[in-house]
Amino acid sequence: MRLAIVGHGRMGRIIASLAPARGHEVTVVIDEADNPDGHGLTRERLAGVDVAIEFTTAATAPANLTRLIEAGVPTVCGTTGWTAELPGITALVRQRRGALLHAPNFSVGVQLFLRGARELARRFAGRREFDAFILEEHHAKKLDAPSGTAETLRELLRTADPGREFPITSIRAGAIPGIHSVTYDGPYDTVTLTHAARSREGFAAGALLAAEWLPGRTGVFTFEDVLFGEDR
């Protein structure tokens, strides 16, 4: 499979380094410097690309996704903080019969953690003696807080247990790849469910798995579709 990497930061570089071992060729790498307002994403430059993988910033992702969809390139997006623009992007995908797969986190372990957290919330629903909260920790250079994963976690928890707010505390320090925890604290005991990423390679491997799944499909998808299909 021929890949375009849009965004050559840490995640883009790791994806490019892992792709050959999975039998893929990175034919185009497009960095922010040569892609103002998405104008570096031309049909000519993307010719022959099977899938684009986009990891940039919340400010640049909507323009990038618009250009990629208009160019007819199936796209995997791991950028967070832009989903206020998702309805417009979704309409464009449907209009062009394109394909977009987006997720705040491409870790397989995180997706399993989210499903486990949702089930835990169902079991704790109605037990008012417990307070519940979310803690998420990331490296100092991560711009968005709370993280997209933490917001997804809170949404799932609130769906399973509407009686709680699940407040989020965010920490930005050091070089932490990512830690997410949901805790239920009562007068006599504490229950905590945690996912801790050991490296960014896990996110990159998940993004490549999503890129392998996407070709031939039309519509807007999430990483849950890749991992769980109809059993979401």
C-alpha cells in the first residue's frame, strides 16, 4: 500500500518508520512548512496514494481533511481537538463518497480500556457513596487539555451512568506518552481502572492498522469500527 504522511512530527515520523515492516511504501511526506492552509495537498502530489495518514494540529486538520477528501484520498486522522468541524467534514465525505477514519487514540489497548470503563460505569451506576473522576497525563508538549481520549472516556461513562459528571484533571509534564484513569472513591475503598502507554509506537501501529482497513470503504468511521465492527 502506498501511503502519504501528512504531518512530519513525532507521530508522522514513527508511522513512516514502521510502515515498511508491514509491507507499505511511504511515497509522500507533507510537513506543515510546505502545506499552508492545506494547499500542499494537490491531486498531482497525491497521485497514486492509497491512503493518507494525518497527524497535525487542531488548527490545520480541517483544511487538510477537506483537501484530502476533495482529492479522493481515503484518510486516517489522528489529530485531536478539531471535532467541532466534524459535521461539515462528514457532509463533504458523503457528498464526495469518500472515506475518513478518525480517532483520538489509535492504541488497541485504549479501545479495550474504554469498553471496560463503560462496563465498570454500568456496575457503579446508582452507588452514590462513591465519587468518580478521570485523571489524564501527557507529555509537556501536548497542546490540548483535556485529551481527546479523556473526553471520549467521559462521554462513554456519562452514557453508562448519567447521574455522574466524571470531572477530568489534566497533567502536562515531562515525556509521558499517555496515561488515562477512571477512579471510583468511596468511604471504605477505591477502584481505579488505568491505561498507560509505554511508547508512541503503539499509536502508530494502530494508525497503520486503520489505514490497512479503510481502502474500499466509503463513509466516516472510527477505530472502534476497525476493531469491533458491528459489535460496538
